[in-house]
Amino acid sequence: MSDKSELKAELERKKQRLAQIREEKKRKEEERKKKELDGRKEGASPPQDDSDLERKRREAEALLQSMGIVDASM
């Protein structure tokens, strides 16, 4: 029976750890969104940790705008 109780205890520890990880992830996401909103309010430049894809997208949009092509989705 000790095996069963050990397994239950281990499962509970893992559940608690998973809950901690999820809470941390949620907190970080909320902080990231808050920073993003604050940056927009201040008119600051985009965050430096943008992904390469996001940076390339902005560069492409700027190039198209300089050529007089406007994005229809905006």
C-alpha cells in the first residue's frame, strides 16, 4: 500500500508544480501585454525582443508603404 500512497503523493506534487507553472506563464503573459499596451500609449518603439518574423513583417510593411501600396486589412 505504501507504493500507492507514494504514487498519490507524487501525483499531487506534480499537479501542484503544473499549477505553479501555469500561474507563472499566465503572470508573464499579463506582464507582456501590459508592457505592450504601455508602449503603445507612450508611442514608444516596438519592444527589442520581437521575433525575427515580426521584425521582417514590419520592414515589409514599411517598404510597401514607401512604394505607395497600402495594406487593405488595416
